[in-house]
Amino acid sequence: MIAMSRTATFVAAALITAGLVCAPVEAQQSNFTPTVDANPQAGGGWSLTPSLSYSGAWDDNVLVRGEGDIPASDFLSVVNPRATLDYNGRRGQLSVNYDGAFLLYRELSTLNSYDQRGSIYARRLLSPHVALFVRSYAAQTPTTELVSFVGLPFLRNGSRIVDTHSGIQASLTRRTSFTVSYDVQWVDFDHSAAGSEFLRGGYSQGVTASLRHEIDPRLTLTADYDITHAITHPVLGTINIDQAFDIQNGWVGADYKLSEQTHVFGAGGVSRLGVTELTRARTGPAWRAGLLRNFQGAAIDLQYSRSFVPAYGFGGTTQNEELSARLRVPIARRLYASSGAAWRRNDPLTELDLPLRSYWLEGVVGFAATPFLSLEAFYSGTRQRIDRPGGRTNRDRFGFQVTTAKPMRVR
């Protein structure tokens, strides 16, 4: 990539992904990446939803220190302006989200920052059977705890990611559809914290293809393939050159609707890592499965996957295995609860890195005081284990949040 300052590089990469200079951070600083898709609740035409949140939370490990270090705790205030722009038309959809969060610490004021996350989804129907689409997500955060960062130790270190997918969707027949996309991911770090020498950063590009064939209204057969060429940069302070990795994943499987409210899916296949300077060619199994269920206003989403993926730590490629669960439950007419949990195991495919075990947990209890005002209490926790001295990291945050938002029709 063209040599430039880290800030200029980040701005340029974000502009390439449809003009978003990094974006959404929810007030409670959620570690879960938002789904980048059209807003099903938006009406026809253009609509704008500005919102403002304030949250206060007690953080018991602000500096994200490992076991053996004395953790620093503090009270964090977050002022979180947000905006969502939606368009739903006969031939196209657009959804743009932006979040900018002012993080203000009571005692450790030198850590105050303005962090950002954002996303864009656009789809344009070219004909009754062909559509173009783009999905893009970008984030600038003060730590590496974000779920999107695969195979990285948890550190309080400036981190940036841009992830973009654009392609074409086509209905080949009444029962068969095909999707192909070009995928780009870029990751960068500040290297300002102790231990950040393991953070290489880099970028990847590749192609993803998916084929779906409907046997009947309940059963759909699936086939998926992706190929990724990833390049990681030299570790800070070393003279080794960029490392390149070629990864391929292929699956065949099925989606099955158990009912109108429930469907399950599963697929199996093969992952392959090409020969690199750090390792021989490797081949392993690839799996994924999931359950989606909606009932009486509640929703549950369970997913599991295992495959080879690029990682931006020292080794560069990892066998990634993860399990996630999301749940939302209405308790009363205005009272609701939601939670999310994720577990990830990263086993590097070289001898130069260490295996990681990472956990994320979030829970929210909320009250919709009015259609435009909600009050929430939340918990957010992260855990990670690395097989080295001080390799256990725990962080917990407890707090409250007040959010006001009002959708407006633009035209």
C-alpha cells in the first residue's frame, strides 16, 4: 500500500468504502459487529433517524491488563450521537449508519477519545432477476477486543478495520440463485501499547461465491466457496518482509425450515492454506451450522463455524472456531431484555504464534418509556486466555444508558 501516515491511510481506505470515515459505536460500547443490511422497519422512500445516547459505566480494567498486573478501574461517560439514513424503493435499497462516541473517563482523562463505527448497505435491481449490492463496515476503536479482529490478544491499543463486500445477485431459474462478491479487508494498529509488537496489521482481498437451489418450500441446498489472498505487514521493530497467505474454503450443505418461525442450516467442507514462508500447505475440515427462531416477539440466533481465516497477529493465518448466540425477549409491553455471547478458539497454523481462547458476553434490560425514549441497564464482559505469563485478561463493565431517537420521513 502507498506509504502515508496511519491516519491518512485510514481515511483513504474508509473513503473507498463508499465515503464512510469509520463509524457506529453504541453507547454501551458493544463489541458485537452490527449486521450490515437493509432496515426492514424503514418505510418506503427516504427516512432519517437521528438519535442521542448517554451512558455511564464502571469499567474494572480500563487499560486491558493481563493477569499479574494491577488493573486500573474508572467510571466512563459516553455521549453518543448517531444517525441512520434509509431508502426503500421499487428497484433499490440503501441503509447508512454512523456513530461517533465521545468517551470521557472520570480519573484517567488522558484516555479520553472520540471513537467511531459505521456501515453501509446498498442494493440496486438491474432487472427482475439481477441485482448489484455492496456491504461495508468500518470501525476505529481504542482496543483490540472487537469481535471482528480474529486471532489477536486483547490490548488497549488503537485499532482500525474496514471490511467491504460488493457483487451481484442473480436468479438463474425460479428455484436457483447465485451470488458472487469481491471482498476487501484492511486492518491497522497504533502500536502504542506494550505487547503490540505482535500486531502486524495488513489487508486481504478475495472472491466469495454462493449457489442456492430450492428443492421445495422447506428445503434448500447450498454450495459456497471463497478464496482470499492476505498480506500481513512486518512486526514492529523487525526487518522481516510482508507475508502473503492464500486461503480457500468450500462448503456444501442445506437450509431447512422447520416452521414459518424456525429454520436450521448446516454445511461441511474443506479449508486449505497454500504454502508460505512460515508453513507448509495445510488442509483441514470446515463446518458451520445454525438455528434461527422467532416466537411470540422473541428471537434467538445460534451459529457455529470452523475454517481457516487470515489473522493479523504474528503468524498470519489461524484455524478459527467460533460459537455465538443472540437472544431478545419481550418481558412486558414496554419492558424487554436482550443478550449476546460469543466464544472463539484460534489455533495458529505456524509455530510462531500462540493459541487464543476468547469470550464476549453482553446483557441489556430496557424500558421503552415513550416511543422515542428508552432506559437501559447493561453488562459487558470479555475474557481471553493465552498460554504465556500474564496471558489471562478479564474485563467487566456495568452501567446504564438513556437513548432518544425519532424517525423522520425525508420525502
